[in-house]
Amino acid sequence: MLSQFTKEGNNTTLAELFAFPKDVYPVGRLDSDSEGLLIITNDKKLNHYLLHPTYKHTRTYLTQVDGAITQEAADQLAKGVSITVEGKAHQTLPAFVELVEAPIEIPDRIPPIRVRKNIPTSWIRLGLVEGKNHQVRKMTAKVGFPTLRLIRIQIEGLSLLGMKPSEVKEMKQSDIFKVLKIVS
């Protein structure tokens, strides 16, 4: 599913998921190969807080990588690596990185990721306070472990824990501001 309302090719869009009000939009996109938590709103203050780099809110991802990731690679990710953004070198900010076991509560991806019989995969939990285009994929590739599956599981205190794929949860402004640590 594309994280947009406008139809593009044969892809499913947010418009087909739920009868959203006409004036809402997704805040922070997920590319077509990524999964997870997406905030849809018409609140300009919330949009500004989540997208403006000044606020450095934490986004947490579960990332399945190609190969058995090493502690050395995880340490490089945590310190920050140099990636290319819009044709220019960019040093990523320090990140939270944790090697984790394969999550059992995550449903299989449709379509499934590619599987190579002789090469293992591994998982990391990665917390970022910046959001450059394809940043996680570029970071893991930089340290030699390309991303196979990318799931945004949390934005600040807002988590998809307990939610099912394509589930929509409506929240009051005061509640979402509280879990995202926004002072109104």
C-alpha cells in the first residue's frame, strides 16, 4: 500500500483503507517497500512538529538485514555514517541501535522478502531523530548489511504494538500530543 491518497498504477492507497476525511494527509511517508506506523492528520501543528528537523523526535524501526549483522556494524550505525542525500554527502546523527531476535509478533510481509538459502538474515531495532529519504536503507547498506524489511514501529511514545496491518486508530489531539511529547 502506498502512503498516499492519490492512485498510482495498480497500487493500493490509503483511500481504499478507510473513509478518511477529505482534508487529511499522511505525515512522514513510507516508501512502497516499507511498512508500519503512519500518522494521518489535518493538524498543521502536529505536521510541523513531526517534519521539522528542529524537534528531533525519535522514530524507531525494526529492520531485517541481509547477513548476520555484527556488533561492529551496529556500533558504526550508532555513531553515525556518511550517506548520500540528494547527491551530497550527509553524516547521520547518532542513533539508537540494538541487535534483536526475529520478532514473532510481526506478520509475514506480502509480498515476502527475497530469501537466499545460504545467507542468513538478522534484525536490529534502530531509533533515529532525523528522517532523510531512504535513510535507514542507506545506513544499513553503508555498513555492509542491506535492508530487506523495514517496519516503523514507533514515533516517540506512539507505538503500533497491538495493532494489526491496515488497522486505523483514531486519537484525540490531546492524546496524540501527549504520547508525542508536544506542548500545545
